[in-house]
Amino acid sequence: MSKQTEETEMSSLTEEIQILKKEKQAMILAHYYVPDEVQEIADVTGDSFYLSKVAKEADAKILVFAGVSFMGESAKILNPEKKVLLPDPAADCAMAHMADVEKIRAMRNRYPDLAVVCYINSTAKLKQYADVCVTSANAVKVVKALPNKHIYFIPDQHLGSFVAAQVPEKEVILGDGYCPVHHQITAEEVRQAQKVHPEASVFVHPECPKEVTELADYVGSTSGIIRAVAEDEAKTCLIGTELGVLYELKKQNPEKEFYPLQAEQCCYDMKKVTLKKVRDCLRDETNEVYVDREVSEKANRAMELMLQLAK
């Protein structure tokens, strides 16, 4: 397909999506990691925390969640009365499954005052066993607000470690999950990038290993990175998170140069979300998200508490 033909097709899809949104009273929520053209047509783009709040407050009959499956589940849990659609239900998150229910039960038996804190990057099945959910943007604030001394943080070991360092008064027991994209970024890659760009500031996600975050000028959620880059005086920025965020970074900071710490910082599941799939699921109202009522009610308690404590 020629570039001109591709651009014509995208323009046609974009126009059709805009018409369908009005007809169906739909809203498109897109995570920063999906392809640029999908972010461009979204009503709202954001990280997990922001999109969770928007999903809760959205005045729409249909929510199209341009992201991975746990995000669609979260939107449905917070909005059981709304129709939630996923452009590609096969777009998944490996880390969302990286916690064991039996281990959660064992931890509760071991620590009577335990609070199970579950990263929003998790399945509805896991969320139902949590006391509270968190995102990378609010995890420290939420954990600090909990009265419990012992915290079992699942599933991401790296975000858990980052939180533990910020809340030394708590005893944080870490899960052993991880994001495959952030987990593979190394401290050596940071040092090499700093040698090539000594004038640059380094911005990384707390899902990166501790030895990486210790070398960064800023550690925070995707939306936090976007804000920090805009406020930083550096004209060259080294970015340690999924490549999709570069779309928003370049749009907001056209005068700055951006370099990923690693060429492989790509979540291929997020990239499964295409304009055509957005159009198809909205037109046909397919790939609707369903969450078992009992699971949804239990998970909703943990998510609602997150929204309360993170205010």
C-alpha cells in the first residue's frame, strides 16, 4: 500500500469514526501506548489513573477503550450500566496475570493486618482479592493513606519497590510480576545513553528496575513523565517507557529532542489497537466487555477506594 493510499484510508476511517461516535453517543478513551493515529482520534488520552477517573465520570452510552483488556475490564467495573467495547480483545497485558490467589490467601494468614494493594494493571479476577487498587500515578499516596502496617503489593515488583522506598514506615512485601517492556531496560543502557547525550535529562517509569530508576532525573507515571518533560529545562530527553508516549511528548514539546533508552520499548499488544479495529467495534458494537457480577462488585470496592484515597 502506498503512503498516499494509506493516508486516504486513515482519513476515511477517521471521518467514519467521528460520525459513529455522534450517532451512538460513544466516547473513545485511549492509552498513551496505542498507535499515534488512534491517540489522535480519541476523545481522551491518558494513563491508567486518568482514564479510570474519566471512565467513571463519562457521559456516554458506549465507551470504546483503546488499550489492553484489563483496561476495558476496569472501565466496565466502574461503569456496569454502560457498554464497554475493546477494539481488539486479544490485546492483553502479561503482567496483569502475574499474581497468585493462593499466595494472597497465604499472606493474609501470615499477617493479620495485611492490606493487599493491587496495581490496576491486573485482571478483574485479581482485583476482587485486593483491599485497594492503585496506579503508578497514585500508588505512593494511596499506600501512605492506608492504616495497615503490612502491605502486599501485587503484581509489579518494581512499582512495589519504588513505593516501598517512598513509604519507609510500612513493611511492603513485593509480588514477583513485571512489565516485560520496562523490566528489560538496564542501568547500562541508561549510562550509555547519558554518554551519547550528556546534556539530556532522564525520565523513566517506576515499572523499570530499581537500578534504572536510581539513575533517572524523574521517575513517574506516563502522565507524570509528560508533565515533567514540559517543566524541565533540558532540550534533550532520554525516555524510559513505552514508545507510544513519544506522540504526546513531541506534540507538546516540538522544540525538544527525544531518545528512547532502548529501541525495543514497545508493547506489541497495545499496537494491536488500530483505527480499523476501533471503527469496526464501534460500528458493529462488537467485543463487548463482560465481568461476572460478583467479581465486579468485589473488584469495584477496591477501585472505588483507590479513587477516594487518591483525591
